[in-house]
Amino acid sequence: FEAKCSEVTNSKLTKKMEINVTEAEKRTGKNTVNMQETYTVYLIETRSAETVPEGGTPTTPDTLWRRYSEFELLRTYLLVTYPYIIIPPLPEKRAEFVWHKMSADNLDPDFVERRRVGLENFLLRVASHPVLSNDKIFFLFLTEVNPFILHNVDSRLKSLSAMFRVKNPDKRFTALKHYSDELNSVISQLLRVRAKVADRLYGVYKVHGNYGRVFSEWSAIEKEMGDGLQSAGHHMDTFAASIDDILEEEEHYADQLKEYLFYAEAVRSVCRKHELIQYELEMVAQDLVSKKQQKEELATGTVRVFSLKGMTSKLFGQESQEQRESRLAALEQSTREGEETLKERNTECQEFVRTAWEDIGRFKEQKDRDLREALISYAIMQISMCKKGIQVWSNAKECFNKM
């Protein structure tokens, strides 16, 4: 195990290993409560990325099957282990932003295929990350058939989900959290608009099939014009049928946008972890101030605020000098420990901020590049679709010219 893992240390895994999710397979079995269920498993193939000599035979890839729930376990582990990193999201568990002719069934073949692509993208995102790619559990996920065991993940994940009211929030993380909320909102709106357009476009294209039917019926009663009308009808039928492939291709671009919709939540997770660390730091600082005040009051014999201890002294008399000195020594020891804890928490907070902003900078570059490319590709696809529509009508025009 150690030998295997040492091979992938100190470099991005993608430079040493080819990773693919090559196929999906539907299976049936019993779940944890002994109920029959149907689910999908995905085949992960890995092989050395070393160049194959000319004329040589590529090495046979190592393969194993994983369920979507196992991918979820892996991502949860990464979230808890690397709270300062924006963990790549998984593809959606169930189809969102669907248009009415698109299946929302998570066993639908088209949906399973898009999820397969998304799971491969997730693995490649992790494998190309400068920190995550060196994780031993991730390497085991790719190479070991036996299911890996994650301890104490749930409780630690809940702490990341809790909300804390900090007194002095870091303005950078506050701004980042606000940005992630806004990004989530605009991408959601974009996907809703796209779903509405897909609905309308599907209807428009399919109605063109009526042109084909009418031209075909018309050709039957014409002699000179019949062949031209029949041919024009075929072009209309082809145009009407083309929308299915067009919208399926569009769905892949929608999935690229959805990835960043889910990335927004990953950004918020980092912000919440910083809030937790900041909250714990403030609690330690507050506790230290309280201890120092108690120590000062005990040393001088003055009580600044009402306390149960002060009231007890008035009711039952003052404590002895020996008791007072013992309490003072205990408070001094407790204060020293508090100062050490505060120092440690300060260091922890500073280190978190440093590593988190390093990863945030990397993520911003990736986001800008990916979204720009996705939007350009989507625009190119729309232009291509319009050109095909123009070509259909140009062909129909030629048919009419020949009549």
C-alpha cells in the first residue's frame, strides 16, 4: 500500500495515471434494509500515463465498479479532510432544470450517460488538483476494489453546516460568500431560461414536420410539381427530426453550467469553515479575558461585576488566605493555558486563510476559463443550428425552383 501511494506523491495524479469512467451498467440487488432496488454502477479504468513505445502494446487498464453513493462518500471525506479547499462537485443526483420532453428518471439512459461524463470530470478535477491529487484515500478509491471506510465523517460534516455569529467577520470571506450566492442565482436563472427556450424550440421544430406531411399530400395531386413538393417535404421531415440530437447536445453544455451551480455551494462550505474557526478563536479570546478579570479581582479583592462567587462571600464570609492563594495559582495556570490556546487558534486561523485564498485564486482562474469556453461553445452550437436551418430552407427553395 505505502509503495503504491508513494508513486503518486508530490505531483498531480493526472501526469502519472490515465483516469476514465468508461461505461455505466444497471444492476439490481438488495439495499441495507433488505429491499430490492435497481441502481447504476460506473466502470473506472486507470492505467499508467507513460508513453507507449512505437509498435508497443498499451498496458491493460485496471478496472473497478463504483456506485454514485460511493462517489458521494469520497467527496464527503474530501470536504471534511480539506475544509480550506473548494472541493469539485459531483454531477446532479437527479435531473434538474428539465424541459417537458426530457426524462427526470435517474435511470434514463441519456441521464446516466451525462452523469457518467460528470463523474469522470469529477475524478479528473480531483486528480489534477495540486493538493487533493496526493490523497491516499482518493488513490485507493481509484485502485482498490474493497470499499474504503471513512470514520467520524458525518459529525465533522455537520460542524461545517452549522451557522455561527462571529463578532469580527473577515470581509474577504463575507464578500466571497455573497459572490457565491449571486453566482448560484444567475446560473439558476440562466438554466431556467435555457429550459424554457428548449421547450419552445422543440415545439417549433416538431411543427415543421407538418410542412412535410402537407407537401407530401400536395405532391400526390400534382404532376409537374409533385417531385419538387415531395423532396421539399423530406427536407422538412429531416429538419423536424434533428431537434432531438440538438437538444441532447445542448444538455451537455447545460451540465457544464450546472457544475458551477454546485461549485457555488462548495465555495460557501469554505466560508462556513472559516466562520467556525473565527468563532472558536473569538470564544477562546473571550474566555481568556474572563479569566484575567477573575485573576485581577482575586488579587486586588475588588469585584467589577455581580458574580455568584461575590454573593457567596458576602453570605458565608471570606475565604481563607490559603484558599485564595490556591485559587489564584489555579487561575494563573489556566490563564497561561488560555494564552497558549489563543496563540494556537490564531496560527490555525492565519494558516486557514493563507491556504484557502491560495485555492480560491486557483479556482477563480479555472472558473473564468471554463465558463468562458462553455459559453463560447454554446454560442457556436447555436450558430451551427441556425446554419442548418438556413440550409434546410435553401434546399427546399432549390426543390421549388425545379418544379
